[in-house]
Amino acid sequence: MARDDDDIEALLADVERTLGRGGPAPERQPARRSDPAPAPRSSSRLDGVRAGVAARFRAALVAAVVAGAAVFALFAVTPFLGAVSGGAGAAVAAFVAVGVTYRRR
């Protein structure tokens, strides 16, 4: 039991030295990077096009999910219409329509 107390006291003293609350602070070595930093990318028109396409794709995907879910829910309560095919058709139609006409503001 006495050895456990000594270990705990030694750990506490080490923590206090590390945090600067008592005794001299240990010298720290700067962290070394094993790989060189990547070269900064130049901004170009291609980056702007990629961002625009990504925004257009996200908007089209959200519209497709919402339209597909809404049509599926509506067709699910009507016995003479196919809910799965209606939802899939609405999702594809919304994806194409928003993908073609979406403009970034």
C-alpha cells in the first residue's frame, strides 16, 4: 500500500511539473513532421466549377428525396396507383429538373 501511495505521489508531482505549478518545467522538444507539408493549391476556375457542381448535386439530391417521399406517401394511400414506381419517378424527375435548372445565388 505504501508503494502505491509513492507511485501516486510521483505521478502527481510529474503532472504538476508538466503543468507548471511547481518546480522547473521539463524541456519540450518541438514536434517533428515525418512528411513535408503539401504545397498550397492554386485557386483556379476549376475549383469554382467543382464547388458549383457539388452544390448543384446536393440540391438535386435533396429535392429528389423530398419529392420521392412525398409522392410515395401520396400514392401509398391510393389503391390504384403504384407507390414505389411513383416515388421513383418523382425522385428521378426532381433530380433531373433541379440538376438542370439550379442556379447558385
